Amino acid sequence: VAMIADAWHTMSDTFTSLIILVSFWIAARPADEHHPFGHGRAESVGAIIIGTLLAVIGFMFMKESIMRLLIYQAAQFTPLAIIVFGISVIVKEGLAQFSLWAGKKIDSQALRADGWHHRSDAIASGLIVLGALAGVRLWWIDGVMGIAVSALILYATYSVLKGAVSSIFGEKTDPAIEAKIRTLVLNNAPTASCIHHIHVHRYGDHVELTLHCKLPPEMNLKEAHDLATTMEEAIRKELQVEPTIHIEPLVDSE
């Protein structure tokens, strides 16, 4: 069961790679009348689909592994099978390293999800090799290893879905990024104060930033507008985001 579970898990790599390609294609489409912020969140949708696929595989083989333990049937492993799965550990971990590196480099949630998928494959295959070597004397090892592989798949599912759903719902701005934004505002507008309501809205590669700040009440509308434009240009250049700054008058009590 463990080998069959791992084979299905490996075959699912083909489908997940196809899902990633499609999600990248959709995410790369420009903004249109109905989607003014682009289609970047298609990557998160792709990651949710990958997570759902992993969940189905995990639950299916958890059930099969438990049934194998209940009927007391030992599995037979050939030396060739052990060698093949040993090689697959190296190959899958190599794919995992590349996907995780690429995902970090281009900040792609879908690629990071695929990297974790590959890594869970590598760990699963490694467990199977260990189980195969011990399986001659321990009849129950196939079922136990099958449960272990299934647990890894389900853990990968949790990691993938948690990140993708959190991204779609919207996440709190990183404190380091928020501090950098405040510094940029104050460096380009020393009279600005009470910087608040900093929100970062991610749509794949397209990122929108909104914030509120207060300016002296004696400043006229044109001066306030020009200063807001200066702040926006500085933020846009430094952080590669599309900022919108809302100006409020500073009252004496503040």
C-alpha cells in the first residue's frame, strides 16, 4: 500500500504541474474592465486546487493502509523496487529544492506549494525504502508506512491550504514593511504625522498599498496633493507597489 500510495502521489505531480502552468497563465493576464487589479490571485486558487488534490490522495490511502493492517497481509518488495524508490528520493528532493528556491525568488505561492509537494514525495519515498528493508520480518510495516505517507500528504495539504486561503482573505502587513513605509513617508514629507491604516493588498505580482496620514491644516489643497504625490512616487520606486495616500488635516488636539 505504501508503494501504491507513493506512486499515486508521484503521478499527482503531473497534474499539479499542469495546474501551476494554467494558474501562471491566468495570473499573467493584464487587468481588464471586470478585474481592474489583474488576475494575480489565480496562483492562490491554483494552490487551493493542489491542496484539495493532496487531501483526496491522503484520505484515500490512509483508509487503504488501515485496511491492510486489519487483514494481516504482508507486502513483497523486490530489490529493484527498493533501488528505484531510493533514486526517486534524490530526484524528488532536487525538484523540491528548485521549486522552493524559485518560489522564494519570484514570491510565488503556487511554486512554494509545489515545492512542498515534491518534498513530501521525497520523504514518503524515503520512508518506503526503510519500510521495504524491514518488511521481510515485520508483516505490518507496509500498512504502517502507508499511514505515515498519508499523514505526510495530509500535513502538506494543511500547509498549502493555510497559506493559499490566508492570502485570498488578506494578510496583516509585515511589521518590517510597515516600518519601511513609515520611514519613506517621513523622509519625503517631514510635516506628515499620524501615519495609520496601512494596508497592503496583494494580487500576485500587482500590489496595492493604501495608507492615511495627517498634514498641517494651514496647507492648501494643491500643496497637500503635491506632497501626497511625492510620497507615492517614493514608495512606488522603493517598494514596487501602487500606493494611494489619503490626506487628513491635523487638528490641534493631536
